[in-house]
Amino acid sequence: MTVAIGCHHQEPIAQGDSPTAIAPPADRPVKQFEVIEQPQLSESSNISIDAVGIVRYLGPKPVANGFISFNVFDGKGNRVGTANDMVTNIRIGETWKYKATCFTKEDEVEFALERLTFR
């Protein structure tokens, strides 16, 4: 099995702003998260693949939810699914070790980050 991350439509997760996160004041942007560990892919069973990484929430106040979503593509570029994870009640400075799972039997897949939000 061949797995890759962030290659299809997206660069690796960048430090910084979450496009749908809490809006900062117009005169002062707020960095919403810091990437502690870039996502790594692993085959968790013969029918699923996980993307595991760590981010730290840096927002201006605690939030109820953190959400990460990846689009998953086969070796020919066809989308074969999604992989998601969610965390609740995250505080400022807290780290989140996410594990986003996609159920697929494809031999070659790529994960592309779709969204990372805190609200």
C-alpha cells in the first residue's frame, strides 16, 4: 500500500489562521493554531487508513469544538472518501492529537487537508 499526505490539492498543514475560526479584530489577525506534528499516515487495518498529527489551539478564547477533515483520493486521482476527527471543549494552549480515519481498500491513496477549524 502506498500512502501520501497533502500532495493532491493541498500543501502540508500551514501554521496559522483557520479560515472559518473565530474572526479576529480587523486590525489584528490572530493565529488560531500551531502545527506540532505534521500528519502521518498509517494503515490501521486492511480496510482503513489513519492520518495522525498534533496541533495546538492558540485562539483568543476557549472553544466548544475543533474539527479536521481530509479528502482522500486513489492513485488515479479519483476521490474515494473522507477522513475526519473532532475534539470538544478545547482550551487556549491545549494540544490535540487527532486521528482521522478513512475506510477504503485502495492500494494507493493520498490525503489532502480540506479543513481545520476551531469554533
